[in-house]
Amino acid sequence: MAPLEHYLIVSALLFTIGVMGVIVRRNVIVVVMSIEIMLNAANLAFISFGRFLDSMDGQLIVFFVMAVAAAEAAVGLAIVILIYRNRESTDVDEMNLLKL
Amino acid sequence: MALTDYPLITWMVFLPLLGGFALMLIQDSDEAGGQRVRAAALIFSLITFLISAAIYYGFQADFAGMQFVERGQWIPRFGISYHVGLDGISLPLILLTTFLTPLTILFSWRDIKSRVRFYHMALLFLETGMLGVFVSLDFFLFYVFWEGMLIPMYLIIGVWGGTRRIYAAVKFFLYTMAGSVLMLVAILWLHFEAGTGTFDILVHLSRPIDPALQGWLFAAFALSFAIKVPLFPFHTWLPDAHVEAPTAGSVILAGVLLKMGTYGLMRLAMPLFPTAAREFATIIMVLAVIGIIYGALVAMVQQDIKKLVAYSSVSHLGFVVLGLFSFTLLGATGGVLQMVNHGISTGALFLIVGMIYSRRHTRQIEDFGGIARAMPVFSIFFVITALGSIGLPGLNGFVGEFTILAGTFSRSIPFGVAATSGVVLAAIYMLWMLQRVLFNGEPSRVNSRLPDLNFREWVVLVPLVVLMFWLGLYPKPILGKIEPSAQAWLRQVNRRVLRVESPRKAPLPQAVLSSSLKGLRP
Amino acid sequence: MMNLIALILFLPLAGLFVNLLFGWKLGEKFAGWVASAAISGAFLAAMGGFVRLIGLPPEARLLRLVLFEWIPIGGFQVNAGFMLDPLSSVMTLVITGVGALIHFYSMGYMHGDRGVVRYFIYLNLFVFFMLTLVLGDNFLVLFVGWEGVGLCSYLLIGFWFGRESACEAGKKAFVFNRVGDFCFLIGLFLIIGVFGTLDFAEVLGRAPTTLVAGSGIATAICLLLFAGATGKSAQIPLYVWLPDAMEGPTPVSALIHAATMVTAGVYMVARAYVLFELSPVAMNVVAIVGAVTLLVAASIALVQTDIKRVLAYSTVSQLGYMVLALGVGAYSAAIFHLMTHAFFKALLFMGAGSVIHSLDGEQEMNKMGGLNAALPVTSMTCTIAALAIAGVFPLAGFFSKDAILYSAMTSEHGGVLFWLAGAAGALMTAIYIFRLIFKTFHGKCNLTMETQARLHESPRVMTLPLQALAGLSIAGGWVGIPLIPGADIFGGFLAPSLGGLAEGHHEALFEVIMMAISLAIALLGIYIAYKLFVRNVGGGAAYAERWPRLYRLVLNKYYVDEAYDYMIIQPVKRISTRLWKDFDDGFVDSSVGGVGGFVRLIGAAARQLQTGYVKSYAITMLVGALAVILYLTSGMK
């Protein structure tokens, strides 16, 4: 069986890809997808720890995360659609509504 | 089953909240929907009033302690409980709250045309917040209601207010927040440092606190309440908030919200830290007397009727504070009674000002004159209310003022004399205003066509005027309910604490948190 | 059996409520009759009460009625309690008797006014409060009536609020009264402090043992109570509101500002005489204030030309007599003069009202004259009243004024100076009142022909009360005849309330001389008036030209109003405005605003960090997360 480190490295790589995606990409949909990648990276880490520590906790958490991720994706995409309808664009750099 | 066995307080406090949420189910997009919203809100507030009436009926006048007590665990880990109850000090204020709320809803029937549902939700939430403050016997609960109440009030001023509403709302919010934060620090200190590990107010009241520590704790509490009262010189938010708030907001603000300050002083600041309260008494009495005279003087030269009434509140509330800090039975009982009286008279004054404002769309005194010719009935109500407010014997204001002054005199004659001069000044500013608004020549063309009171306005004003006479002529029932509690309160604030051995410390939150964080560390 | 006190009190209130409910619809006639009937009923009840008192032995002449506990807090208790003793009985008879006549008179005088229903409601309310004042069995119920009559006076002075001056006068009256009340209240609080109660029976009963005679606290209490009386009874320094109060309808001036309300202060001091006896200083102050007031007001009355203002200053002056009587310890003389004054002064005012009524509102005496022919009844009755006030034997004023002058000379608190003041006042009284009579009813008529043609005597509903009061002005004094043993029925009746009569040391010869002197003074005054205003018209003006500055000083009422305005009212207004603009909006708000500005400055700097772009927030979060991880792992080594 491959050692724990291998799994963790894959997980870290995936997470980094997600982070970079959020920071670099301009399309909102890609940003949302990147967030999903980050979540799945975390899932991978949880599963691996669970397996190697012989505990069910990791898998339990992953189910939670998956449920949350599904909800988050739904809400996120709904927001994206609304933004697109209002602004005719999905470019994050054009959105600064957080600033009053 | 006796009346006291029902959880009446919980019902009373949370029914408006429930009602507020129920309003969400009603569409208010058209006029008929708006009517339904108003009717529903009115019904909820009336039922709340009926519950409070039942509480009044079941209240044991000869028992000084807390009644209708309900108690349950809430967050046991931090010693937070759901603990409510009332005594003769909170009972009159509760009745005042449940009494004024339906009247304000009835008053705004035609005044509020935009976002009707949202408005009534805010009013009902506000009622829950106010009632909660008056019944809470747990610091945490108290603080939740105390702060929660700010939000609907902020919205009422900020959304339905006048032209400078945002400025006024923010000013109102910031002033009150600034005070509350200090109180929060003091509450947390009590919880963690006083060695009880509980937020229960009654437990804290029964435990003496080292006099050496009382000073700053009292200051923190008192400052928070003084801003709310408002005690001179923390009063400048009040005129702005009143002038900009819609009528219903002003009524609630003056009628109930200001009483939270005096109630807080009476329920928490003074009995928790009696030694400090006695030490600070002279300073606070000086401020109260300055407030009485200052408020009256400034009210005299106002050109806006609403602002005049607002400044008169500064003066009247000064009387209440003076009564409390006289540390006498007369002063304390009179103080509680005066809180109610001020709520009724000033509430009625704001309603009356609102009535001419909605007809004439101005509140400048110089725009009026001779109104009595056009609106005789309105004028009668206005005169009676104004006279009640300036303490004409036979009407409500007098009994409170008289007993407060009698109490003050028995403690200090100079303070008494200075405060009594407020009586003369009150007559001047109120009558001068009445004269310029109602009388002084024939009405101008616009003013001579103003319609007199309609049926709805009658319904709003008559109960208030009846109460003014009742409290002025036969205050015995209500005094009888206040007195035992006031006596118990007096014993509490007069008790002397010499020294308390240093308290055992309870675990601090950082400790709790870091212990749980430890598990994370590999 | 019906409780008489309740009947006296609540009949006016009942009249008020009937009018409040039905008067607006059923009109002026109905309202007038209801109001008058209510007061007449109260008068009958007051008579009943009087008869009941007479039937009791002198020491037991006291009826009580406690309606309910008003303010019970701990050991302190005030009842809504009332009592009828000889003093209250006299007052109720005067109030309801004169009051009923004035109500009837008002039906004629106010005929056709659009606010007549409101007028009768106010009037009934006033009588109710006035009765509360005199019937209350403790200081606080007295104070209820005290404030209540002040309120009614405010409303009735400003009754014709179409005139701005009327509103101004009403407010002035109320505010000056409130200044007096301020002192009165402080006096009450001191009484509470000393006695722990406000009940007359207890306070007055315990006063001689509780308070040390001549002590500072006794003096303070008395002076404060008296200060309250100077407000209500228009004495120096608070008298200036009364002349302005003439803006009200004339029957109101007759009822409130001559016969009843303004005497409340006198009543109160008489009621609390036990306290005053304990403080010689206070007694002296009372006497001096009374003497000075009677002189100052009488001198002003000499030169006024508005018929009602002359009467107003005359009232102030006559009240000065009563206060002087109180100050020299002649309480029953004060109440005696209060009663006779109520008769003749109400009559004078109603006569003046009758004149004004027939001249369509003209009040300027210089424009009148020769009205004797057109208004025979008014002229006749007014002349009787004038003789009475001047103190001509055997009219009512003679006996009461003589009683005061005699006491001023002989009482242990009195002195020659007080007597001189009273005598000088009496001379001026005779002059100014006959100046009024001569200028109004005699001599050349200065009216326009048009007005002259329309002159008419007032209707019977107005002249009948005049005649009734004229009868009382003649005979009212006969209940208090001195010298003859047992003829001073009045003093004897009041004795249980006001302490025993100083019987015995009336020296007959001395008293007769005194009476002769005061009669001579009155006749001299009338003669001077006759000389100056009838035989030699313009004789008064000649004196005015000889001392123009003195004349202007008196004509302008010694500039007291202006002084008040300059020294008190304007500065207070200025200070208040300064406080508001500079302190509230300036200092407090700008210091709070300064704190806000500082926070805002920091906020502006921090704001630069908030770009609003999701990306920059994401980077910040990343950096933050890395920092936390580094921190947590740093201890792992």
C-alpha cells in the first residue's frame, strides 16, 4: 500500500490547483469549480487520514463536506446566473459590489 | 389552576415576535393587503395587551419578590438560563409597553403607506425586545433583548423617518451601542470574575461585591443607562432621533425606550453596586438637576414642536433619576410612577403632534396659530395632555413629580429647590407653545380648513386621557403594587458592604477555547 | 341624608358634564341655564352646610368628607379629604353666591358670543376648583384647587383667543402664578419634612409644639407659603399679571379676578394662621407687603383711563388691605373684607361690564361720560358700590375697612405706620373710584352721536344681579358691627377657625374716633374727586402737567413690566438659545462628532484594503490561513 504521504501530496497539489484557480481565473464559473476542487482535495486528505488511522471519522466528515459542497454548488451557480442576468458578464474582475 | 401557573410572561414576550413572523404570510402589495397587515398587527398587539392585563390581575400586590417566574436551562455550560419574572417595578412598565404598542399601530393606520408589512414587523419585534428587557432575570437574556431592540428601532427611524433620518438613526445607534459595550464588559466581568459562573441576575443581586471594585462596574453600567435615559450631557441624540422618527417611533422611543435607562439603573446598576451608587449619587443628582433645568430652558426656545417635546423629555427623565438617587421610598415609588406618567403624557403629545403633522406637513410652531377655532376637540386633548405633562394636580404628572420632589427634599433641600424650579419652567415652555399653536389670533386660511379629529384618532387619544385622569386622581392601586417592591429595592440599595474576600475565579473563555484547541495540535 | 360637602363640590362638576355632553348641541340658552342652575344648587347646599354648622356648638362646627386615599406611600398619606368649618363655610357662601349671580349675569353679557358654551364649561370648572380649594382638608387638596383655578383663569383670560394680547395675558397670569406656586410647593415640602403630613388638622394642631416660635424653619415655611399667596393674590412682587388679566370677559374679571380666585392667597394664609403666628418676621413681611401693595396699586389706579384697569388696580390695592390685615393678625377682619370686597368689587366689575356691553366693547373712560341717563340702574348700583369701597357709613366697606385700620393701629403686630398706609390708601381709594364714577356716568358725554343713539340699559338678566349685589354691598357689613357686644356676628362665627376674638380691649371711645377719622378720609376723597373731575373738569390733567415725570412714572405703572422683561425674560431667552445652539449643537455634538471623525479617518485608511474584488479577499484568506498553520506548527519541533 502506498504510504500516506503520497495521498497527501496529491491532496496538496489538488488544493493548490484550486487556490490558483480562484486567484487567477476571471470566469466566475471556473472560480466556483476551483472551489469544488479545493473541497475535494480536503476530502481526499480526510479519507486518507481515516484509512491510515483506522477511524470512521474521516469518512463521516467527507459525507458532510459532500453535502455542503452540493448545496454550495447549487447556490453558487444560482448566484452566477443572477449576476449574469444583471450584468451580462461572468468576469469576477468587474464585480466589486462588496465595496460600498 | 391559578393564573400564575401559566407561562404568561413567555406568551406575552414572544407573541409579538410570533405575530411579526405571521405577518410575513400576508401580501401587502395592494391596499387591501396593507389593511390586512395592519389589522393582524393590531390584533396581535391587543392580545399581548390582554395577556399583560391578566398578569396585572394575577399580580400579588403585597409580595415584593419576583412573580410569574419561569426558569429553564439555556446554555448551561456558560451559566446562561432562560429566567424571567416581574415585580412591582417592572409591572407598570410592561403594561405601558403593551398599552402603547396597539395605539401606535392604530395611529399609523394611514400614515405609513410604504412597506407596510415590514413596518409592522419592526414594531412587533420591537415590542418583544422591550418586554424582554423588562422581564429578563438573566444578564445574557437581558443583553440579547437590550441589543435586539435597537435593530427594529434603527430601522423604524432609518426607513420611515424624515429627511435627515439616516443621520439620526446612525446617531441613535452609535450612542446606544457605545454605552451597551461598556455594560457588556461589566457583565462579563461579573460572570467570570465574581466567582459565580452564572449570568443569573438574582444570584448576583444576592451576592455582595467588594466595594473597592464597585466603582468602575457601576460606572460602566450607569453610563450605558445614562445614555439611554438620557441624562445630561448624553442627551443630544434624543432630539435628532425624535425629530426624524415617524410618530410611532417617537411614541415608543419616548414612551418606553427611554425608560429602559431608568429601569436599568433601578434594576441593575444601583442594587448591584449599592456602595458605588451612593458614592456617585451626588454627581448623578447634579446631572439630573442640570438636565431638568437645561431641558426646560432649551425646550422653551425651540421652533419645532416635536423638538420641544423631545427636550421636555430630558427634563422629565431628570426627575425620575433624581427620585431614584434620593434613596427614599417616596422618591423611588414616585420615580417608577413618573416613568409611566411620562410614557403616557409624552406618548400622547407625540401622537398629537403627529396628528397635526399629517394634516399640515409642518411642525414649525410659527406655521400655526388659532388652530383651536378649526379643531376644537383636538385642542381640548392637546391642552389636557400638555397640562398632564407639566404636572397640573389632578392629572398624572403631578403625583409622580410631587412624590419625587418630596423624596428629594428629605435628602437634600438645595437639590429639591433646584428641581422644583423645573415646574415653573415647564409651565412656561408648554403654555407658550400651546398659546402659539392653538390660540394667538385667528387661524390662517390653510389652518382654518384643517379637519378635526376623526374616529380613529379619538380611539387613540381617549384611553390615554382616561389614564391621565385615573393616575392623577386615584393612583392608589398602582402605587400599592409598586410600593412593596420599591421598599425591597430600597433595602437592597441601602445595604452596606464592608469587605468581600477575593472571589474564586471561574474558568475564562480563552482557557476553555485553548483546551479544545489542544486536541487539534498533533 | 345627602352629604352636603359632596353636593357643594359636585353640583358645578355635574353642570360642567351636562354642558360638555349636551351643551354643544342644545345651544347657548340651555348651557347658560344649566351652568347657573348648578351653581345656584351649590349655593343652596352651601346654605344648608352653613345652617348645619350653626346648629352645632361652636367648638364642634366641622363637617368632614373623605372621598378616597389619594397618594398613599409608606407612612406618607394624602387623602382626597374635604371639610366644612366656619372659614370654609363663609368662603363657599361667597363663591357660590356671588358665583351664581355672575353666572346669571353672564347669560346676558355673553349672549351671541360663538364660544358661549365653552365659556360656561370653563366657568363651572372654575367654581368647582375654587370650592375644592376652600373645602380641602389638607394642603395638597388645597393645592389642587389652587392650580385648578389658575388653569381656569388662564383659559378664561385667553377666552377670546382671536386677540393675541388675550393669550399673552393668560400665559402671563399662569406663569406668574407658577412662580408663586414654586415657592408654595417648596413650603409644602418643608412642611412634609417637619410634620410628615399635609393634613391641616395635624399640621396646625402640632405646629405650636413641633416648631419653635421664631425659628428659621418656621419663618422659611411661612415666607414660602406667603410667596405663593403673593402670586395668587396679586401682591408685590407678583401682582403684574392681574391688570393684564382684564383681557378676559368682564364677568370673568368679576368672578375670578375680583371676588374669588385672587382671594385664595388670603384664605390660605388665614387657614395656616397658626404657622404664621409662630414667626413674627413672616408676619411683619406680610404686613409690609400688604401695605406697600395697597399704596402702589392705589396710586396707579389714580391715573389709569381704562375702566377695567382702574378696577384691576383697585382690586390689587384692596387685596393689599386684606394682606395687611393678615399681617397684623386680624384674620377675621381680612376674611370680612374679603367678603364685602367680593360684593362691591364684583358689582363694580359687572357695572363696568354693563357699560362696556352697551357701548359695544368700549373701555376707555375718556370716551364715556354722562351715561347716568341712559343706564340708570347700572349708574345707581355702581355708585352704591363706589360708596361701599370708599368706606362710607353704613355701607359694607366701611365696617370691614374700619376693622382692618383699627387692627393695624392697635394690634401687637401693627403700628402707626401701617395705619398711615391704610389711611392714605383709603383716601386714594375714594379718589380713584369716584373719578371712575364721575368720568363714566356724569359730566359731558364724549360718545359719538351714533353710539349715543344706540345706548340702552342692559337686559334684566344682567341688572337683577347688579341690584342683588348692591343690596349686599349696603347690608353685607352689618354682620360685623364692632362696639356693640354680640353684634360682631361674623367674627364670632369665624372664631373656631381663626382663633378666639380679641374681645375686651376694644376701647369704645378710641374706636369711635378711629371710625370718624376713616369716614372723614372717605368723604375728603370723594370731595377731591368731585372737585377735580366734576366742578373743574381737567383739574386732574392740570396736576399731571405740573409733575409730568411723576405722572408718566405712575401712568406706566412704575415700569415694573418693563423691568421684568429687561431683567428676567430677555436674559432667560438669550441664555436658553445660547445653550441650545452653542452647547447642544455646538459643544456636545462637535465633541462627539470629533470622536466620530477620528474613527472615520481610520476607517478611510482601512478602506483602501477593501477593494471589493473577490480575488483580493481570497488571497488575504490564503495568507491568513498560511499564517495560522505556521503558528500552529511552529511549536512542533
